[in-house]
Amino acid sequence: MKDKIVLITGGSRGIGKAVAETLATAGALVVITARTQNELDQTAKEIRAKNGRVLALAADVTDYDQLLELKQTVHQQLGKLDIAVINAGVIEPVNPGWKCDARTWQKNIDINLSGAFLTTHVALNDMVEKGSGTIIFISSGAASHPVAGWSAYCAAKAGVDHLNRTLAHELSQADLDIKTYSVYPGIVSTAMQEVIRTKTREEFPSVERFRGYYENDMLRSPQDPANLILWLCKTNPDHLNGQVVSIDEDSIRTQMAKDLGIEKPQSR
Ligand code: NAP
């Protein structure tokens, strides 16, 4: 990972923060982005305290102009991107489709799907110029299983998985050495899960199950998906190009632990 330039959206907290810390520790130059500058600054301070190299630049992934400005700053200060971890995301609205706020639904797609594409577009141009690169999307079980109360999130994540497949297909047809993966991170202890647990049963019929995951210590640490992403960045596996790569798959956890020389993450 030495000197690889990596963009991580939603890098201020949760899974994105763990990815930024992990890749910086492995020698990468990480660029973290999110909307809230003070949260980004705090994360950057923690990374620098461990001798990591990091740029913390605020941008909203729904605003293409802000993303282009961010890219210009990255070019001036570091160079062209090698890797992008497309992680920024929101869960709201949580309510059945006929009850939820339609504009919040649209905003969810703007962030989770259109925002994922806009960031990918910015990063891909760098990778095409460099002749190589890696794009990693963050998927969810909600991409393939309907979850009552989460129609926007489910639709957006299904879109992200198919964007991943389609891009991998386009890139390999064009003979470009750029790999794309969609990572399923498990159910992870982050602010997003805190929001989910505040919902009523009417808004989210499965809320008690999710409260149970927390009460019974069944949530994954953000470090597990961060290690999976480090493994993908380091090994760029051909056979997983364009695929959904799940932390819940035993063979994936076994291989990543072996290659990284770490303890195998538990099944959950
Ligand atoms: P989180 O702790 O709430 O972090 C979300 C990150 O995204 C924050 O940095 C947030 O910062 C940023 N963000 C949100 N909207 C943004 C926007 N418009 N522009 C730029 N940044 C934005 O959530 P998390 O659980 O770590 O989630 C990270 C990813 O994992 C998401 O894609 C999520 O869908 C996925 N995921 C999570 C779980 C889980 O169990 N936690 C499971 C499956 C998938 P600002 O609010 O400051 O912008």
C-alpha cells in the first residue's frame, strides 16, 4: 500500500474511519471526505497521531462540483488517485414506502446511489489515465433481501451492486486494469446502527431484532470490513472482480486472514 493514493468517502466515522486508519497504517496516503469538517479533522488528527498520512477535505457526494474541487486539491497536494472506497451512506428514511417522506427517499438515492456514481466517475478518470486502479463500493444485505421500512436503502444498495457489476464488465471489455468490488461488511457497530435502533416497530418492523444484535454483542467491529478492504486493495483478486465480497463468507475470511497474517474474524 506504500504511497498509494486512496479516496475514502464517509471517512470521518464508522466503517470509513476504520478503513482510513487501516490503509494509512499500511502506508497509503489517504484522503477522507464527508460533509462535516470538524469530524473529519478529528479523525485526521487521530490518524496523524499514529504517523499516518491523511488529507481531510469536506465534500458532499451529491455535489459533482465539490467532488471536482476535491480532486483538484488532491492532484495539487498528492497526485492522481489509485484507489477509491465508495463508502458514504445514509439509512433514512426508515418507514414503509407509503408512509415515508418522498423527498427524503429521493435524497437517499442521491447519496447512496448517484453519489456513489459521481465519486466513482471522478476517481475512474484518474485511474484510466494511470492505467490501473481499484474501486470498492460498500454494499449491504439490503441489496439482495427486501427489508420492510428500508425501501430507499434497499433500492440504492441493489443499484450499487449492479453498478459494480456493470463497471467491471465495461472496464474488462475495454482492457483496462481497473478492478471493482462491492463489499458486504456485515452488521457493524456504527452511528448508522444507532439510528436504526431508535425507530419504532411501525417504522421498522425488525427493530427488536436489531436491538438484540446490539444487546447480545453480535455487531461486527468496523475493523473487520476495514481488513477485508485492505486485503482487496493489496491482492486485487481477479476472480472477485465485479462481485459482491461478503465478510460473512467463510472462505473469504479464511483467505484474508491468511494473506494478511491476522486472526480470522468470527462468524456472526
Ligand atoms: P456512519 O457511521 O453513519 O457513517 C456514514 C459516513 O458517510 C459519515 O462519514 C458521513 O459523514 C458520510 N456521509 C453521509 N452522507 C454524505 C454525503 N452526502 N456526502 C459525503 N459524506 C456523507 O455509517 P456506517 O455504518 O459507517 O456506514 C458506512 C457505509 O457502510 C454506508 O454506505 C452504509 O450503507 C454501509 N453499511 C453499513 C452497515 C452497518 O451495519 N453499519 C451495514 C451494511 C452497509 P457526514 O454525515 O458528515 O457527511
